[in-house]
Amino acid sequence: MTIISWIILGLLAGAIAKFLLPGRDPGGFIGTTLIGIAGAFIGGWISARWLDHPITKTFYDGATWAAAIGGSLVLLIVYRLLFGNSRN
């Protein structure tokens, strides 16, 4: 997959992570989107590095989507833990 594909996948993974973890985010829509993109990259890297599932060449691979969404969820949770009270 190209870098553009990973960015699109990250945008969608961020939206899915936001849907699965509703609530107010400290960064709003832009912050959540950037977390989704970073989560897709990190989830894909972890999947290829430690889970022995190399990055595929197709956009529609379920394991790639699961890694991207999982990475986005983890980053969103960490982001909320670190900066969750900054919007009070």
C-alpha cells in the first residue's frame, strides 16, 4: 500500500475508533483524525514487526484494518488519559 492508502486507512480507522470510544476528545475532530492516522501507522508497524503479519499490498485486508483500528484505539485511550482534563 502507498502512503496515501495508509493516510486514508488512518482517517477511516480514526473515525471507527471515535465511534467505538465516544466522548469529548481534547483535540476535537482534527486531533482524533491525526490520532487515527498515527494509529494506523503504529498498528501496521506492530503487526509487521511483532505479530508476524506482514503489511499486505491490498487495502481490503481484514488484519490490516484490525491493526489500524487497534492502534487508533490505543492511541486515543492514551491521549485521553494524558490530556483528557484539558478541556474543562
